[in-house]
Amino acid sequence: MKKRYFASALIVAIIINITFLGLIGYAWYHASHQAAAKSQPQKIISPAPMATNIVSSVGQPMIEAPSDAVVNKTFHGQVHIEKTFVGPGHLNGLVLALKKAPTEKFIAYYDPTQKLLYLGQVVNAKGQNTTLKAVQTYLSDPEKPIIIKAFSQIPAVITGAKQPKHTITIVIDPNSSYFRTLYQNFLLDTQQAGLQIRWILVNYLKPMGPNLAGWILSGNQPGQRLIQVASAPSSQWTNFMMPALSQKVINTLRDHWNLMQAYHLVPGPVTLFNTNNRHYVIKGLVGPESFDQILPQIILHSN
């Protein structure tokens, strides 16, 4: 009986020991596994990227203006924001003026996403120079009214509507490669929109070709001669020559040239007009698209 009791107790003791050792082993394994996990570098889970302002503003340019701090940091406190306007894409346009010389102004663009300011020429998706347009729209030049008045008071070669709704003045040498292009750009408007063009002719390119300005001004109908030159290929321009110019024509060309120099308009061409009480003096080629945006608002300036 005692032997049976002793055997049963021994079996129970063995089972208890095995269980105890098992618990100790499990505890040791769990503790060591946690320590090993802590020693491994933690994996960083990046949050899903947020939609940028550029994406969310497609087709709806933002109107957020930069803070004075951004402008001051970029220009070292030398300028202030005079006006803001909607720029191309997601950019915002700024008219900035020098604090020490408020009449000295320039155009810049602000990217509200990157908090950056940009200078220089900006061209939109249509290839239009938006900076040039902004300069003509927002920057005032005290000389512009004076220039337009000066050129509107001198005789000009007239094409287009005889009783115009709108009038512009173009100062150009007919030898210029822009001459035919400008004539064609305005041709449809002169036929349909009641537009009259006043051509102020100069001959600063005369050494490069015949004196087309002199030939046009020497005719009894200079408007018809101007159309002949504009319609003919440059290979035929040698047909438009005068053996000698009258002193009157020479004096006229000299006066035109001196006027261009007086207002620093060389080299041409230069297009002058008024619209919405704003004066435009545009150097270079005026394309049909940019002009069509302005034409409906052009007002007849005094002759």
C-alpha cells in the first residue's frame, strides 16, 4: 500500500516539475523574443500623400497673396506689394514697387504652393507672353500719353476704315520683316471692325534694302503704295524705288526718325493706342490673338 502511495506521489511530483520547467521555459522565450524585437529598427509607415494645392487648383487659379515676410525676405525689404492679379496656371501675379522710388515698378509671380517668388518672362500654355501683357495692363508710364499725343499730331499714311470706330498708330520701317505680318494681322480687323491704321514710316533699315518709306511717301496716294509694298514679296521690293526723293519727303523721314529717337522707340516697330483710358506703347510684333483681346475696347484717340 505504501509502495503504491509512494509511486503516485512520485508521478505527481514529476508532473509538477515538468509543468514548472515548462512555464519557466515559456517565460524565458517570451522575454527573449521581446528583447530581440526591441533591438530591431522600427518600420516607419508613411502617411498617404496629400493632394497638392497645384492639383486642387487646376482651372481655378488661387488668389492667395504672399505675406510681406516672403516679399521682404526675397527683396530685402526694398519693395512692397502694390497690386495682385490672377496669373497663369496656379501662379498669382504681383505688381511690386520700390519703397524708395514708388514710380519704379515691376511684375513678379507668386507660387502659393512652394511659397516662392518668380521674376522674368512667363509664357502660358498658348505661347502668350503673360508678363508682357501684365506690364502693359498694370504698369503706368508717364511718358506713354505724351508719346501717343506726339505721334497722333504728325501726318500719317492711312489704311483701313475711312470713318473708323477705332484708331491705332504703327511706327515702322517698311523694310522690317514685321511689316507684312503686322499688315496681315490687322487686315481682317480693318475690313470688319471699323479699324483705321495710321502708319508712321521711317527708314532706319534703308541700308538693308530700298527706301520703301520714301517711295510710299512720294506717291499721290501713299495708302495704296503702302498696300502694294505689303502685298508684294520682298523679291519685288526693288521695283519700288525712286531715283531721288524730294526735300519734303526727306524732311518728313528725318522728322519721324528724330521723334522715334526722342522717345527711345528704336528699333521698331511700335504700336500705339488707347483703351479704357489706358495708354499702350507696344514694341515688337503684335499678334492677332493678343490684339483681338484688346480691339473691342479701343477708343479713338484724338488726331
